Amino acid sequence: MFKSSFIVMVINMLSRILGLVREMIIGSVFGASGMTDAYVSATKIPNFFTTLFGEGSLGTVFIPIYNRGLEEKGKEKTDEFVFSILNLIIAFTSTMSVIMILFSKQILKITTGFADPERFEAANGLLKIVAFYFLFIALSGVVSSLLNNYKKFAVAASMGIVFNLVIIVGTLLLKNKMGIYGLGVAYLLSGVFQLLMMLPQFFQIMKTYKFVFNLKDPYVKEMFVLMVPTLIGIFGYQINEIVDNRFATMLPAGTASALNYASRLYLLPIGVFAISLSVVIFPTLSRAVVKNKRKKVRKVVQEGLAMLAFLIVPSSVILFGYAREIVTLVYKRGHFSNKAVTLTSETLQFYALGLLFFSTIHLLTRSHYVYKDRKLPVISSFIGIFTNILLDFLLYKQYRHVGLTFATSFAAMINFLILFVSLQRRYVRINVLKYIAILVISLGGSLLSFTISKLVKVSFLGSLSIVVNLLVFLIIYLLIWIAVFMIFADDKFKKDVARRFIKR
């Protein structure tokens, strides 16, 4: 399982690097400006819906039902369930995309705070262009969940690579002829190509396709019932995102763009580590729960939490401590000004404070889902959302972008604590002391690694000197963990790790 996690992590790493290249190009061509504010605001509308289908959320409902169907009715009958779901998604997403086009101005008046007509009209035009992205990415989300269930992780994980490449090429080709609208066209085409790349393996599994709508299928009915709390939770989260964006668009031009650029950086470790791990773990947890293997469930959850602590804590320290240097290296070129660097780096620091909570929520939520508990994650999500919106309102005028990102991180901590306590008390007896020990060692090792790496001065490299600092950080951090392992691990555990390493 963790070998598959590593493969997915590598692919996601490539995807996130391309994502940074994408943002570097957008930042260089358009800067952090009113036009990029319009683009960010317009794409948040289809994302309001696509998060439900396109980022694995629907798969948390779909995969357990699909696996049970294979056990109870066999593949042929279960395939009809798949076709029904896909066809219903086509009907729903097409309808919603048309509504977005017809009522784009009314939607934007609710979701943005643009006071000037130039930014509003640009966002309106962009929303009409990107609306049907929803259709393609929703289908891609279900197809990728199916591929993951058959351990075809590589193709599904490569969706992000295709997304970024299409936008990079589209932006470079269309920037002169279409300006910011060329970016919208590239965004739409990225959805088309993400779906197309997965269809060959999808048809290897399904063999055919049927245009059926079997609403009487008990699995379809069950899925709709289970989707309701998931739908509420995800839509609630997206409302949270749109409220954040509305407050940001009420601040000086470029603020919404700075939040977006900073989010690309803090989402790098979340995408590479947290989401990759959750995607691989979920089918394993689902099968273990179906077969009532409690020890297996506990082992997988604890190993997942430990791995996230090991990987995410140093990522937080790096993003907080080296925020300005990282933003300068990645974005400062072309139209990306010193003011934009300051806005983005300050935003990144406060996102970094909540990185562990953002990351671990993915695993904790899915660990509830395998027990068919969707109410608690929804309740927890809404408590976090309410906290975030309240803090946004209280802080945005005085603390501006910093207040908005602090609110987001604090709300994530609340959500994390509720989910962790619930999982521990109701489903999986996590060894809390061991988890805290791993967190403490990770934080102590990260702070020591940062202190030592900061002493390394290679100013003659200019903005590239941060690369050397990060390499020093990584080496020191790994040496600390090797020392901890050699001192505290028992002989049996050492032999087990060595045997796994040799086997791989």
C-alpha cells in the first residue's frame, strides 16, 4: 500500500511542480492584478461544484458501495450501477453549467465584492467560458475513483499533470490574442483532456458503455442517501471558499490573487503527501472495514497519521521560515512586483500555520466515511466554516490578507480536533501518546534543521540560494530521524523495516 502511496506522491510531486510553473507563468504574464482577481473569482464558481465530484469526494461514497456490489451481485450488475451514476452526473452537470452561463452576472454579484466594472465584466466573460469545465471534471472524478479502486493509481494521479500542461501551453499560445480570456479557454480545455486520458483504462475495466438511468437500483438509491451529508459538507466548504474570496475582493486589487498564489504553495505538500496518502489508503480501509479487520484498520490509520506528521511538520516550518525567499524564487519576474511578493509571502506564512491540520483532515474524514459516518464530518466542517467566516468578518478590515488566512488556519485546527477526538473515541483506538511523540520529534527536528540551514550563506547565488538552504534542511532533518530510529526502535522493528526495504 505505501509503495503505491510513494508512486502517487512522485506523480503528484511532478504535478505540483508543474502547477508552480503554471502559476509562475500566469504571475509573470498577468501579475497580481485586477484581471487575475477576475480569473480567480470566475474559476471559483465551477470549483464550487467540481470539488464534490472532481477531487475524490464522490469516490468516498462510490467506492464502498461499488466494492460491496462486487461481493454481493458480481461485476455485471455492479457495472450497471456505474453507468447509471455517470449518466446522472452528465445530466446534472450539463444543467448546472448552462445555469452558470445564463445567470453569470447574478452569481458574481453574490460571490464577489468587485466595485469596479472592469474586473466584474472580465469575471463575467471568464465564467461563461469555464462553466462547462464542471461537466468534464465531474466525470473525471468518478472515473479516477474507479481506476484507483483497481490500483491503477498512476493514470488517475496524472490528471494534475495534464491540467497544468494544458493551461501552461494555452496561456503561452493565447496570451497575446485573447489576454486573460485565453487563460479561461485553457482552463476549460484542461478538463476535456483530463477525461480523455483516462478513458482507455476505463474501457479496459468496463469493456463497454450503456446509457442507462436505473433509479430503482438499490445501490443508486443508497448512494443518493449517503451523498446528502457529503454534498452538504463539501458545498459548505466551497461556500467558505467563496466567502473568503468575497472578503478578499473587497480589499485592494491583487489581494485575491495573492491568496491564490500563496495557496498554490501550501497546497504543494497537501497534494503531494496528504491527498496522495488518502487516495491510496481509502480503498484499503474500505475493504478492511467490510471484512471486519479491526487491527488492519487501526494499523493503517496510525501509519498514515505518523507519515503525515513526518512529512507535513517540516513542510510547515519551511513555508513559514522561508516564505519570502520561496515566493521570490517562484513568482518574482515579469509583472510580479515587490508588493505582490510581500502580500503573497505574508499570506503563505499564516497558511503554513494550519498546514498539518489541512493535511490530516483528509485522512480523518475518510476514516469516518469507511464506517458510513458522514454526519460527524459534516457537523465538524460546518463548525469550522462558521469559525472561519466569523473570524473573516472580525479581522479582514484591520489585518487584511493576514486576517483572512489566520482565520482559515484556525478553523482548520478546530475541524481537525473534532474529527480526531471522534475517531479516537468511536472507531479507532489511536495510540495518542505515540502520535504526540512523533509530532514533537518532527517539530523539534524541523526547528533544529531550519536553524542550521539558515546559517548557510550563499548569497552569490541570488534567489537560488534558497535551494541550498532547503537541501541542508532536508539532510539535517533526515539525519535526526535516522538517529532517533537507531536509538529508540527495538530490534524486531528494525529488522521488519530492513526486510521491507530490501523487498522493495
